[in-house]
Amino acid sequence: MRHVHAGPDRVRHLHTLGPQGTNLEAASHEWLRRRGVEGTVRLHSSIESALEAVPADGEHALTACAVYPALHTLVFGNLHRLRMVDSFVMPTHNMVFASLGTATPATVASHPAPRGLVPASAEIHEVLSNSQAAIDCAEGRVEGCITTVAAAERHGLRIIRDFGPVPMVFTVHQVLAMDPDPAGTAPADAEALDAGLAHAEAGAALTAGVAL
């Protein structure tokens, strides 16, 4: 057997969804700030790809959120190496409907989570993040996008409608460090992990909205 070393106090590096300007990037920096940790935030094309890129030394964690697609698969498909160790509520960047100029985009890029904000008349082009939606719009692949105000401003887009910030539950998932455990003992911090998971699940039940 192997002994699991886990706990949020060990985390120094967060990995989450990019490109720059996502709500998850902002949440990662906020988590480090609240804990007084001088750590790093690295952006990836997806949270799933981030999991494959980080070392299992206990100092790295993934930042996700309550509305991240297939979060349940990420959690239960990786119980042997991933633990939810914290959660917190933070407002997202203002979510906006933006375009290169037209007021009625016929094609709109959107992450799956906030696609409900896309007008019914528009054709949806799904992308991996809100920031990528802004990039696709700025590069002319689509006429409009659902994105964050930070990403829209970064790429010089016209804001058609501002939906405002959305209170959101963000979750922190530590990539576990392990070493041989010849005695076959249970994890010393199992109760702490269970408490963290319960806290995160309770928080997730209090919110609904869009993030990423």
C-alpha cells in the first residue's frame, strides 16, 4: 500500500484553465492571496490536461469550479491521486456578450458552461474556455462570443451586453504525494480530507451560474 500526504497547507502551485483572462485564473490567484502563499499559477488548455502535467509531490493542485463540465469525472476518476482539499466563493469577472462590432452576431463562441447566455438566434461554436472564445472572436472565426470582461477588453472587443459578476464556488484539488507504506496504514489525514470534501460539496450546493 501507499501512504497519502495531503492538505492545503502544502500547496504552492496552482494549475488551471487558460488562456489568460479566465475566471479560474483569477480564482487561483485569489486563493493564494487569501492563504498568504507566494505561489505560482500555470494555465493549461484544460484542467484534465493540467492533471497530466503536474508532479505528484503534494505542492501542486488544480483549481476548478462548481460548473466545470465533467467535474464529477475528474474527481471520481482520479480518487487514487487527487483530493478536493478546499473550496471558496468568489464572484467571477463580469460575464459579457461581445463582438468585433456587430450588434447581432450570427455565430458565437462559448464555453459549454455559459452557453445559456448565447441568444437563441445565434449558432454556437463551443470552445475550451471563456478566454479562448474572446480570441476566436478577435481573430474573426466567429462574429461574437460569451466571455469575461477582462478577456473582451484584452482583445479589443465591443461589449453588447454585460451580465455582471456571478457568485461562484471554486474548488482546489491537490495532486497527492505518495510513498511506500509497508504497514498498510490508512492515511493519517483522512479525517481532514473528508472534512474538506464535505465543505466543498456544501459550498457547491449554494451556487449556480457560469464561470471558467
